[in-house]
Amino acid sequence: MPTMADLEEARRALDAPLFADLAGDAKVSFEFFPPKSEKMEEQLWSAIQTLAPLGPRFVSVTYGAGGSTRERTHATVARIASETAIPAAAHLTCVEASRDEVDEIARAYWEAGVRHIVALRGDMPQAGAPFEAHPQGYRNAADLVAGLKKVAPFEISVAAYPECHPDSANPQADIDNLKAKIDAGATRAISQFFFSPECFFRFRDRAAAAGITAEIVPGILPVSNVAQTRKFAGLCGAAIPSWMDRLFEGLDDHPAARQLVAATIAAELCRKLYAGGVRNFHFYTLNRAELAYAICHLLGLRPGKAALEKAA
Ligand SMILES: Cc1cc2nc3c(=O)[nH]c(=O)nc-3n(C[C@H](O)[C@H](O)[C@H](O)COP(=O)(O)OP(=O)(O)OC[C@H]3O[C@@H](n4cnc5c(N)ncnc54)[C@H](O)[C@@H]3O)c2cc1C
């Protein structure tokens, strides 16, 4: 049920310059992938340095399909945990690993000072292959969440799918699965990317109707390469609307204009989510800071005390 404050905010979003006078009460988190080379590592650290002063609630580092980035994910998360004051979260999947192996990875995170895991089932390394649990492994993300809670009292986030996960029998089964993950001990869901605010609001309503009270944070992907995003979107239950193709048409040779268009689309989505009461946003940064930084700025965030230096 929208409150008076929500309605006033919605009115203001329609009447005023879209981003004028936002209260700066949004909270953000940023997702990175583990770098493959020294050059990429520099790019990642530069992105973290740029985004840190915005005071993210946490930053997370992904885990490659089939555990292919096990060491790199660990090294990146451990470095963030030891060298910065930003809470670091490690993504962890159940693919091609026994429970003992996964538990050992989790224990190593706990020992490295990492207290937050993004717990995922993961996908098979062969793109599109149906998921098969390891014979001694966790069967799905809910099972993994329960297992991690036995290893240590981690804060746990899980994945949610506003447009339904492709493996789900139907949208209700998808919500039931999310509820199972929360009931197993997760305290937050981070959504797959999406481009329609209504789709997120409908999902949030369905989750609330199912008794899910944990926060559901929209995952925001600022898109500047539609073709690349489309390849990925097909596999993960997200649709790329046709208006997006039209907006990027003719911009192949105009990278700066493409960035501006990308920022505008993502910022507009965030503004509509904000008008619908969303205050927490998770950005898929692809290890680049500028788009996320610009959108956070429009949402009213300003750099505060740098969170980067842990201890002088
Ligand atoms: C925020 C976010 C971060 C991600 N990070 C990574 C990452 O770092 N590395 C990576 O490899 N992938 C990552 N992914 C992708 C994710 O691994 C895939 O989407 C994967 O296909 C599903 O993982 P899940 O944790 O959602 O699985 P689950 O929640 O276990 O469920 C997946 C699907 O299977 C169905 N299902 C689960 N259990 C059962 C059951 N017992 N019976 C019937 N159906 C069942 C569910 O309904 C659901 O549709 C991420 C996704 C998101 C949204």
C-alpha cells in the first residue's frame, strides 16, 4: 500500500526535473569480477578507488562458472577485506564441487575476515547445459545456504529473478524457491538485471504475498553494448526490450555517446525504482566505475569519507 510520502514522491518525480533534490538516502553496493591479468587488476582497483567514497554497503566479487575463478575470487575478496574498509562479499556456487570442498572454501573466507557470501547454485561450465549437482555436492542454492550457516554465521545474500529463472516450472515455483533460500538463512536477495521497473515491482509484490520479508535489491546493469548483453540475457532469464536496440541504433562508432545513452537508461530505471520506494541498489559494474558513479550521483549520493584506506 503506497503511503502519502510515496505518492508525494511519485508526484514530484512527474513534476520536477527528474533527479532534482533527491534526499541522498539511497544505499548502494557494487559487483565486480575477478581480474584475469595485471592490467585488468589495475582497472578493478581503480574502479574500487573511484566508487569507495560513495560508501557502498558492500562490494561483491563473482565466482566463475564451475569454480574456474576460485583462487582469483578469493585473492580479490581477501585483498578488499584486508586493504579497504568496505565490507567484501564473495560469490560462491555449488557447481562441480563436493560439500566438503565448498565448506573448505567458505572456511577460508571466514579466516580471511570475509563475513558475507553471495550463495548461488551456479551454472554448468558448458553454456546452456542443464544443471547437475555433484554427487556429494549441494543440490541448489537453498541447500548451499543451509550448509554455509553450519560453517560459520555468515551474512548471506542470494539471487532473485524478476523475470523468472529459466529452470523454474513457473513464476510461483521461482518465488517458492526464493522463500526456501531465505528460510534457510539468507537475509537479502539481489535480483538479476531487468529493464522494466513494473516487472520488479510485480516481483516484489509477489514475494511479499509469499511472506518474504527480506530485502530484495534490484540488480542494475548499465548497458552500453546491447549485442553482448543479449547473449548473456538469453541464458539467465532476462529480456532485452526492443526499444533498447532502437536507442543504441547508429551509435556503434560513437563510444562516448553510447556511454551517455547507457547512463541515461539506467538512471531513468533507478529513478523509477526510487519513486516506487526502492532505496537499495546493486550495480553490475563490469569492473568499470564511471557509469555506476554517474547514476549514484544522480540518485543523490555524494562522496564521503573515503572507505578505501583501512588503516593509515
Ligand atoms: C545477483 C546474482 C549474482 C550471480 N553471481 C554468479 C556468480 O558469481 N557465479 C556464477 O556462476 N553465477 C552467478 N549468478 C548466476 C546464477 O548462478 C544462475 O542464475 C544459476 O542458474 C542459478 O543460481 P541460483 O542461485 O539462482 O539457483 P537456485 O536458487 O538454486 O535455483 C535455480 C533454479 O532452479 C530451480 N530449483 C532449485 N532447486 C530446485 C529443486 N529442488 N527442484 C526443482 N527446481 C529447483 C529454482 O526454482 C530456480 O528456478 C548470479 C546471479 C545473480 C542474480
